[in-house]
Amino acid sequence: MNEAAVAPEKGRRRVFRGGMMQGVIFEIERWSLSDGPGTRTVVFLKGCPLRCQWCSNPESQSKKPQIGIFTAKCIQCGKCAEACSIDLARPAKDGGFAEGGVCAACGDCVEACPSRSRRWLGKLVDSGEVLETIRRDMVFYRKSAGGVTFSGGEPLTQPAFMKEILEGCRKVGIHTAVETCGAFNWEASEAAVRLLDFVMFDLKHMDPVRHAEITGASNKVILENAKRVAALGIPMLVRIPVITGINDDPENIRATAEFVRDHLPSAVGIEALPYHKLGLTKYAALGMEYQLHHITPPDEARMEMLRGVISEAGVACITPDTGYIPDPVQPKLKAFG
Amino acid sequence: MNGAAAQLMEQTEYTHPVNNLDSGTGADNRTRRLKNAYLDATPTICMERALAFTQSFQETEGEARTLRLAKAFRRACETITVGIFDDELIVGTHGSGRRMGALVPEISWKWLAEELTTIQTRPRDPYHIDPEHERLFREEIIPYWKGRSLEEHALARLPEDTKRIGIGRDILDTEMKWRSHVGEITPDFQDILFPRGFRAICDEAQAKLETLRYDNIDDLDKIDYYRATVEACEGIITLGRRYAAHAEALAEKETDPRRKAELMTIAANCRRVPEHPPRNFWEASQMLWFVMIGCFLSENCPAFNVGRFDMFMNPFYQADRARGALSQAFAQELINCLWIKIAEFIWLLPQNGSKYYAGYSGFTNLTVGGRNIDGSQAVNEVSFMAVEAPAQVGLPQPSLSVIIHPDTPEEFLLACCRLARKGIGFPAFHNDRVGTQMMMYAGMRPDDAREWTLLGCVVPHHRKVYEWTDAGGYNMAAALEWTLNQGRSRLTGEQLGLPTKDARHFASFEELKETFFEQVRHIMKHCAVSTIIEQKLHQEMVPRPYLSLLVEGCLESGKDLVDGGARYNVGPGWIVVGAADCANGLAAIRKNVFEENKITMDQLLKALDDDFVGHEEIHQQLRKSPKFGNDDDTVDRLVVEMTDFNDRGLSQYKDVLGQPFHSAIMGLTYNIPTGAVVGALPCGRKAGEPLAEGCSPHPGTDVSGPTATMRSEAKVNHELHPGGTLLNLKLLPSVIEGHRGLAGMAALIRSYFELGGYHCQFNVIRPETLRDAQEHPDRYRDLVVRVAGYCAIFTELSREVQNEIIRRTTHETL
């Protein structure tokens, strides 16, 4: 793939429009059952300080809106090339871009593309627009004790934008949660964090050196931030993405569990999430290399063993069967039988 | 269940020889053995019933029609093979073996004469036919019925212009009620059958006869009616006795003491019911099945419903349990046996009909949950066992429906979700509030309406109602095609619709839309014409002496169901197909042609003519336009407009009993044949592809998750469509794993119902599983899927239907 094919990024401006904060998101997913208690709407914010090799949302890493090129959808109509003012865009099936030149991500080719082969990954939106979408599923939250979850990327790279939405949620009583990698600036984020009802906190590796190797940054700030969140008394769930051969040794898992037990009093438990490769097509669309092709997801036996390690350390394991928060209603097939 | 039956039960001695069977593994094996026997049985056409009717009719020439039909019914009860199969606890077949389809020559025989050579090999729902039965058909049945079937009379009476678009065109399907009986009733077990039994009904008819006089002109029809009632009662009572005798004979020969004891109880049960009221759970189950066989012997058609099974069975269950006469496991086993018997029933259909209703289904609905007439919630122990039965039996019938109310116990809803998660398509979830509203709109008292039940797939119904819930279906997408093509079919060029103006000359979107509604009204007129003529024919030719016994009001008034004898009469329902496609198409035209001027009308029409070939950009532009099912008001409001119009347009017409027609927006597999006759549509759908199913979004176009789909769906004013509305959601198992997933499903359903949705059901299957099943049907012979409001064995469906199931949107949220 030629160089220009690496996803172009739009110049990012943070502006106030009609008194509202703007932020960059790449998706709002409605009806998720695995991103916090109950039915969740998940707002994916762009921008992440880490570069985890297994990242399943590669479009979340850059803070700016990007143009994704999805080859399979391309009908080679040439509309993109016609629309491009600097004669750089080409149909995806012809490589997506001509040789040489730098794409400024003006978006003209996306607008022109009839087949959605060229698509914006990420867009600049008002906080009010996001809040409006979140509020649409109010009835689903009420019935399930659910709410909204901010994910990413690292959502706390946009703390002011998030804070404004969180305030809006609080006004109408929507439960709020975040999925964070922990690598955020505490001073800038504290006000937003204090508005959260639930925090899902990733701990990818306990060893700072190894952490830097696999994510591009040390875990020092991350562990500090975990303790600070716990100190605020916000219920938290620690999550470990389990990647075969990278962090799935029992020692690491045990060390994580002990850290949770000893330092995070507000933690409800640990959820170990098996690595998956569902993000692969997005790597291709962004012209990015995926480095873990050779790795297979951990099997159920391995996951079971690791959950055993967590339990042994005296920390609760959270699974799809436990719910995020102890559930008063247990499934019972024959209630009277 | 009323007080009288409960009291009766308490007074009678309960004498099971097979009490408290330890049926742990035994039950399991019995259910599995019966199921395997079912799967090994080939669907077969049986002429026994047709022969009985033919011979009886030859002897009753000149008598009143209702009496002739009652005598023919009695003859069938007296002559058909009585078959008790190994392991059965509930007995009775409506033909010479398992899975028999019965030809009903008084309605229609011509199709079989034409399809006799192909029926064993046709692509959808082929049937075996025995050479002897084939001979009977040719030599005994055809010669008598030639010129005498309802079909022939209908074809002679329907106006030419209605026939032109109403037969074999898939514009409107008028065949439904002249090629099949009506069905569509729910026997009143609570208030009539269980408390009384057929002997008491017969006695009452006799007593009435004694008060009537041949010299009173008003009494003449009633005399015929009550005489027919007596014949029908004697018929079904005889059938019970024949089974009793057969079971006694089998018991005599049986060497296994356990089976011998079972057969003796079966014999005792059949001596008791259906003649007299059942006294215990087993007798009640057997009575239920005899009543259903009577239905199947009377008519060949869909939708004889069991009704609110848990409501009327629970008193027997509680009483048996209280006296220690019945274990929970044995009760479950009996329910499983009943389940398998219901699955055996087949609605025999011509080739064309099998396009619409694929899967050998009898559409026998069984409903649990909901509320009682006093408003209290109705879930009980039997409700839980009914939800357990499909999991243990795993066959596509009966259609299990559950009615959910805010007060429905959470553990019951979770049990239902657990069943749905198994991916067999059951149960169908229904909203009590909206179902009650629909019944009230159809004319019921609010308290009666609370005891509503389900009919067929998703139709709200009540045991005290007579109606034609599926008078037929019509193709709304054809109206859109005509609007854009001056009333001509895009595929054949024929002038089928009104010759409205050239679409290039529409001055505004509003004008286009009004023209569209004009074309829809044109179809609706033919819907009404065909139904009214068919109803008159049914009154003349196929009154329903046996079925009138099962519905309150007929015996009291001395009037048959067809003449308005039922306590409530509700007008006929017509099913609209393709509302979502029309709304999507109109939205795309409004946006691209009238608002943004991206496409000219001329370009659009050319692209449609060419099925988008060579117009790829226009095609993509249209596909990109807003689609119903994504919580987008710009298009969702159009769907509401289409569906509201369906109610308003149809309800202007009145049926033969003076009742307004009503609207239904459900599925069956109507969307496939109707799609086949419509060319490319402005929503981007290509020529011949299936239309959207029922009230669901067009497959693959709802891409914003189930909450968005449900919010779109809930915008439809469901209470205006007493013919039922339908929403299928396909979910991948990974999304709903664990208790988290189960609770998530339950909350999803409750939320949808709070928003005003009426029905939803889930297809929880991996697409690769379905593809594999297509390649290796032998490995998947019990893979049950929800087709469109009903369930079928996947490998028995045609390739086309299979592909359609696979194509539906998969809501994957990972």
C-alpha cells in the first residue's frame, strides 16, 4: 500500500458553537450489554495516548477525524477522483490514492462516494448532539438500570467535552460510566471523573517495562489514576484484556488482582476479557499494519484458569453471568417447581 | 376456567393407574422417541376424510347444507383410522397416520388434480400420496365434487377485474378463503368445553329442538342448526369411544405392564372425554386434543388455536397436585406429548399457497401469560411448563406465544428469554396493553379483552370472537410501482393499476404521494369485493356446525358462526405487505428528486427500468437514503402514514355481518412472492427481491441496533391494526450470553412494550450455522427457525426462504 493511503486526518479544532463544547467521536453504539450495568449506549471518543498492539479500535487512536477506505464496497465509479481538488483520490480498488502528494482530508471524496467505500472515521460533534442521541434510549436504561458509557480511545483525552455531556446526563438521571485505559491527565480530568457513576479501568500489565513494550507507555500514571479514582469512592471494575503470550501469564494476573485487592477499595471485581480480532478490517481501511496476526485468542480453559488465579487472590470475577453489580433477580426456570 | 368445572373436578374420584410415575429419564426418552418418530414420518396426503364427506354427501342430497356437513363430519369420526402410536399418552390422529394432510373437496380439489404429478417433488413442502389414496381421489372424490366445490363457485362469482389482479398475480391474494377453510377460532375450553362436555351440549340442542316448530318460519333455520349440532356432538363423542375401544384392545395385547397400564388409562380417558367434562389433568389434555382433532377434521386451514393454555389447565394441575395424584415431571411429560400431537397437524396447501405459508405449519397457537378477566396477572406453574415444553420437544409447532404485562413475574419473562436464546424462535413475545387495545378497537368490552389470546402467528384474538383474521394479503409495493409507471407493471408492462399521470409530471412530492394512496385504494377495493363475495359463499356452502359448538353465542342463538352466532363478530383483516419498502422508496424520492435534486425523475425511472444496471451511482445514492428501522423520523413518519392509511382505507368497507374491515401488518412469507412480481424500487431494492416482512424494517437496512429498530417500530400505531403486527429481531448468541444477556433481553422486551410495541421475537442463530444447514440438511433436520411470525424446520424450507432468513440483519454488538 502506498504512503498516502495511511488514513488522512482532518485538522482538529476545538471550538465553541452556540456555547456548546465540541468533541471528536467515531461512533455511538446503541444497545450494548457488555459495557457496564444494564443496557448501555456507548459513545466512542477519539484519541488515545497508548498504542496497544492488539487494539481493536485502531480508528480511535488519532484524535482527529480520519478518512477510511473500505475496498470491498468500492464500485470504481471514479467519483472520488473527480471530486478531489488536488487529484490525489482514486477508487479504493485502485489503491485509494495516487502516488505522492499529501491528503488534507477535506472530505470532498467522501461526500462524492456513492457506495460508502470512503467514509469518515470520526466526526466533530456538539455535546448537545451526543446528549440527544443518548437520551433517545432513556426507556431502555430505565427498564434495565442502564445508562451511557464513554469509551474510545481514551475518553478522558477530551475531559471538558465529556464533562459537559456528563452534566447533561446527571440532570435527567442517566447513569454514567467510562471505559478508560487510565492514561489521562488527572488534573484536567478530575472534574469529569467526579461526575461518573461507574468506572471500568483497564490494567494491561503490572510490570512498567513490559507495559511500555506492549502499549508504548509506562503504567506509572495508570496505577496512580486507578488509586485516585478508588479514593473518590466511585465503584469500579478492573478489566484485563487477555492477550495470548503478552500478558496472560498467571504471575501478571495475580499481581493485578493483588493490586486491586490492596489498593482499590471501591473495585467490585475484575473482568478478564479474551482478546479478539474483530477490528481487523478497520486496520486495512486505515492503511495500518496489524502486528498480531499470529496470535490466537485464549481458549475457555485458559480463561477459566486465569479467573481461578483472580479468585484465589480474593478478588471477585465479573463475567457475563455475574452482572456488573450484584443482581437481585436470579434466573430461575421453575420458580414454583 | 369457571367455577363449575373446578367444582366438578373436586367432586370426582381420581383413579389413575399410573400415578406419580418416576419420569425423570423415562420422560426424557419418551419425548425423544416420540419426536424421532415424528421426524421419521413423511408428510402425506390422506383421503379418508374426503371419502367420508363424499359418501355422506351422496346420501344427503337435498338436505340443509349445515346438516349435510354435520353428518359428513360425523361420518368421518365414525370411519377414519384410529391410530395409537407407541409411547403416546395423548392419542388421536386426523388421518391414517402421523403428519397427514387432509384434502377437503367441498372447498377445493382442482388444484390437487392439477398438481398430482408434481406434489411429491415440488420444491416447497412436497407430500407423499399413497397409490390407493390417489385412486380414491380420482375415482371417488373428483367425480362427485366436480362443479360442487367452493373454489369453482368463487371463480364463477368473482368479478373479472378483481380476478385479473386477485388471482395468481401476487398483487392481492384472494385465494386464501376460497382454497382453504377459515380456521381462525379458539375453542372455549374455559366456559364451554371443560365444564360441560359434548353430551351436555348435545342434550341442550335436543331440548332446544323440542321447543321449535316446523310451522314457524323463524324456527326453520334453527331446527337445521340444532339438528346439525346434535350430529356434530355425536360425531366427536363417537370418535372418543372408538379410541377407547382401540386402546382397550391394545392394552389387552400389551405385554409390558407399564405400557399396559398407560393404555388402560388412555382407554379410560377416552371413555370419559370428550363426552363428559374432564376430571383431571390427563383427561383435560386428552379432551383438548380431541377438540382439536374435531377442528382439523372439519376444516383444512391454519390457525385453530389452543388459547390460554395455562389459564384453563392450571386448576386441574393444582387439584391433582393437591391430592398427590400427579407429579410435576409427569405433567410436563403430558404437555410434551400434547406438543408433539399438535405438531403433527398439517395444513395441506397447493403449490402457490406453499409459497406464502412455507413449512407444513398448521399455525396452531398456544398462549400463556397475560392477565385474567379481573386484571390480575395470570402466570402460574403451567405457564412455566409450557415454556419448558418447546425446549424439551424442539419441534416447530405449536406456536408458543407469551403475553407480557408490567406485572408479569420477572422469573417468567427470564424463562421465556432463556427459551428464546436457544434459537428455536419461540416464544413470540406480545404486549398485553396493546393486544387489549386492539381487541377493544375490534369491538370487545375492556374486561373481556383482557383475556385475549393469540391466533396463528401474531394475531390478537379471543375465544368468543368470530372473524376472518387473514382474509388475504396485498402488495403495497405494487401501488408504488404503478404510481411511478402510470399503473403498469414494471416487469411485464401490463396495465394492472389505475392509469395515473406520468411520474415525470408530478409537481410535488405531495402529489406523488396522493397518487400512491389512490393506487392503494384501488387495490383495497378489490380486497373488499373479493372478501364479501367469499363470505357470502361461505354462508351458503360451508357453515361450521362443529366449530360453532366451540364458541359462545351460537348454541344460545341457534345461529352458525358464519351467520353471526358468536358473542363477538369482528370484521375481516387484510395484511399489507411492503409498507416499509414504500416508505423507504418515498423517502428516497423526496430527498433525492424533490429536495436535493440529486437525481431527476427521468433518471430515476430509467434506473428502475434497467434494474439499476448501468446506474450504479443512482443505485448507491438511493440505498444511502434514510431507511425505516434506524429511529430516523424522516422515514419512520412515512411508515406511520402508510400503516395508518391501511387502517383508514380498509375500515371504510363493511363485511357481510356489517363489521368494518381491519388492518394487519404481519408476515408469513408473503414478502417473498409479492417481491417477485415487483420491479426495482426507489428504495434501492432490486427487481424480484423480497419485500420487507410484516412491520419489520427491510432486511439489512436497520443498522443502528435493536433499540433504534424498536423505537422506529414503536412509532407505528399498533392498536389500529387488530390483525396483528410483527417485529423479528435476529441476534447473535455472543451478544446475549450469560445472565447479563438474559436480563438484557428481558429489559429490551419490557422497554419496547413500554414504548407501545406489540410483538417481537428473536432469531438467535449464527449465519454460518444456517449456511452449513443449507449444505448439509441431513445434519440439521431439527433446526427450527422463526420464518416470519411462525416456526419451521429450516431444512424443510425452500432455498429461497432459507436465503431470506440468512440475509436478515444481524444485530451484532461486539
